[in-house]
Amino acid sequence: MLQKEAIDTDLEAKKLSLQFLDEVLKPAQIKTVGVRLWDGTNWPDDTPRPAVLVLQHAGALRAMFAAGTELALAEAYLYNDFDIEGDIIAVFELADALVKATNGWGVKLSAAGKLLRLPKREYDRSGGRQAANLQGKIHSIARDRKAVTYHYDVSNDFYQLFLDERMVYSCAYFVTPELSLDEAQIAKLEMICRKLRLRPGQRLLDVGCGWGGLAMYATRHYGVEVLGITLSQPQADLANQRIKAAGLERHCRVEVRDYRELEDTHPYDALVSIGMFEHVGAALLPIYFKKAVSLLKPGGVFLNHGIARRLTDKPDRRGSFSDAYVFPDGELEPISESLRAAEEARLEVRDVESWREHYAMTLRHWVNRLEAYYQEALKFVDEVTYRVWRLYMAGSSYGFHTGRLNVYQSLLVKPTVEGPSGLPSTRADWYRG
């Protein structure tokens, strides 16, 4: 009798799930994503598709959609209520279509009624990566250190699996789409050095230097003295090991330091910040740029590279997947806001360039490499952590592809006196050879 009731419940769940899919997803007419139920049934049909959502149990759709939040949907993937086979980036087109499909109250109420009749799965979420739970004043030095280490102190070995050989964890530069990830990251490091117009003997400060890829490149190829700073001790340790192995330790080093802790008694010829800007916070933009000014010599240049949101998109205050599991306290501001803060700090804006398409390509490379090393990854991190990185990198690639996200390189200069900037009047030297 109990077995029959279980079967009937399962059949009812299947019926409700198929009705939900027909009502909510079919109108979106997404041809690239299919769904496979826990019993092997394919929806909407058996046609092969680039991506497949695999519902792992009868209550999967309830876990995914009943709460109606991005975070609940993400956690349903993290804790295996559903899996994603094939091209995970393609799934985000379906997610966008779902938001549009449920705009009407009638659809929402009807769909919610079906979801709440599905079985509710109870499970233990105590194992594996946990959502960030930071304490203290937001963007204080202590809390920022915790936020940064939450993301970066996962495992150096894990990052090595999907990054390029120099472990550059930021947007690459694809001069042509055919470049490998390693080639595109070298092209990016070279372009940054050209934009800064580095010369032998100059002093460069790399704020948020990661594993030291840019610092080592600038020292080796441009003859500059480099100090890199990071808030992650494991990053600094590995960076300094790599610097020593390359024989560059006399001219290049990495320290664990917050940018606000740096002394300005010996100003630098150039500053660079690649992929750190997102951690600063809107309220601290004036402090960030004023500190940059104090750390630069007159005529010194500052290349600020950071992700931005569109001005017309308001930040989600309900709590996002990224804030919970990826970059706690991270804030994306429109490029207009960061440039305004830079100018208010008396920096002159000399050049602004969008690398949006380059980041979409970079992230696709990272996702493909991470997936290819799935079994290796599980030697260094748990399943939930692997899924966090797979999901966030795929979603970010889609965000850059659609324009929801952007990434800008802003070249700023600290003026000497009123008049000439001291910089060339064209970009010609950036593109030589």
C-alpha cells in the first residue's frame, strides 16, 4: 500500500511538473535548452539540445522556483536539486525568458499553485561551502579582508586548473578570437604595460595583484620595480614563490596589505588595479581615488580596470547568489560614477575602453577548462564549491555577452601643473608591432 502511494505521488508530481513546464517555459520558445525529469522523460521532446536541465527528484521544480528568488534557484543547483548537462551558459537565456514569462499575475499564481503541490525535499546543507556570513562594518579593512579571503582562499591548486599558466584571474585580451587563453592573457599584460607606458627603472604599484602575473611580466619585459599587494595570504605566498623561481625577487615582491594601509612617502611612477575595483564599494570611491593620487608622482598614470553595471540597472537589494556565495560585499557601479569620483579626486581621464566581449570569451574559456577538470577539481574543493564557480563564471559570461555587465579600462593621470598632461597625443604606441 505504501509503495502504491509513493508511485501515485510520483506520477502526480510528474504530471504537475510537465504542466508547469508547458505553462511557464514553453511560451518562451527557447530552442537551446531541454529538460529531463527524474524518470528519464524529456521535455518538450526528445530532440537533442546544447543544454539540458536534469531534475534530480520529484520536488526539484519546487526547490528551484517556489521562493521566486535568484538565490533559491542557485542553491537548488548547488545542492543538486537539478543539474546542468552540456552548455551551461545557454541555460541563462532560459532564465531570462522565465522572468519575462512570469510577469503576469495570472501566470504567477497558477504556476505557484502547481509548485506548492510538489513534494518538498528536506536535506542537510551543513557540508561543503557555506554562504558568507560577514560581521563588522561594511568595507572596513577587517571586513574587506574577510570578504576577499572568502573568495580567494579556496585553493591555489583549484584555481590553477582553469586559469592560464600565469594564473591571471581577470579579463584576457583576444586580439583575434582564435587566440588560446594563454596567448590572450599575455596580450592583455602587454597592453596594460603599453597603456601605462612603463620604462626601465620606474616603480609600479599593483593593487590587488593576485598571483603576481602582471607584476612578474612588467618586471621581466619592462624593467620596472614592482610592489604587488593582495589581501590573500595564500595568493601572496604562491606569488612570491613564483617570483623567486623566476629569479625576479630583487625587483618584484608581493605583500599582504590593504591599499588604505600604504604609505605615500615614496610615490610611484604608475599604479594599476586589475579586477580589484569591484571590492571597493560605492561609498569608498572618493577614498580609493584620493589614495591613488597620494601614491602617484605628479604626471604618474593609473590604469583602473573594473567591472561595471549599466546605469539603468538598479542593484538587487534582496540578496544575490554572488553576494552570498561568490563575492560578498562586492559592488558594481556604473562607469559614469567611477569616472566622476576619479575626477573629483583631481585625476584627469585620458582614455576609457570597454573590454566587454573579451570578458565573455575569457569566462567561456574558464568554464570549459573547469568542466574538463571536474574530477581533478574535487581533489581540492567540495562539490558545492565546484558548482559555485561553474555557475558564477557561466552566468558572468552570459552577462557580458548580453551587455548586462561591462568591464572598462580607465587610464587616469595625476596632473603636474595646468597645461600638458605629459602623455602622447595618440594611442599609436599601444598598437605598435
